[in-house]
Amino acid sequence: MHRFRPILLTAAAAILGMIPIAPTVFWGPMAYAIMGGLAVATLLTLVFLPALYVAWFRIGMPHLEPGPEQEPTPSSDERQATELVSLPNIRDRMADEHRCAEPGAELVQAGSR
């Protein structure tokens, strides 16, 4: 749903951009065809295509988030991931790697020998 506005605004800008050439004899039929095609394609993109996707892959209604009285229980994968990862250790290792990767570190070590 977060793509609705950009798609609609882009199509509307293109459709409204065809209005100045629509009344002319030479370009008029092409302008009307482009305007109609963009309008139909936009409706298909915003309405029909998502409905077809939901029907094809049998996607159900989204579940509501649990309220404050219901706390979600983590799955076994989430429990294993939190037990295996320790953030302070990762931060320390990243800081050590950053100190070793400084551009001047190699020169200091080479000059001290």
C-alpha cells in the first residue's frame, strides 16, 4: 500500500500532461489513447494485480498484533539466535578490527622495527 501514492501521482502527471495536445487534429487521437491506456493500466496495477496475487498465492488476512495482555512467544529459531549472538562481543571485535585497519597502523608497525 505504500506504493499507491507514487504510482497514482506518476500516472496522473502523465495523463494531465497529454491534455494540451488532446484537442489537436494530428496528435489528439494519440493523446486520448495514451490517457486511456495509462488510466486503465494504473487501475489494473493498483486493484486487479494485487487481488490476483492474493488469490493466486492464497494469502489470508493479516493477523492483528497482540495487545499488552498477550505477549508473543518467540519461536525456537528466535530463541537460538538470541542465545548465540552477544552484542558486546561483536562490538569489541569490530572495534579491534577497526583499530587494526587504520591506514597509519601499518606505517607505525613498520617504522618501529
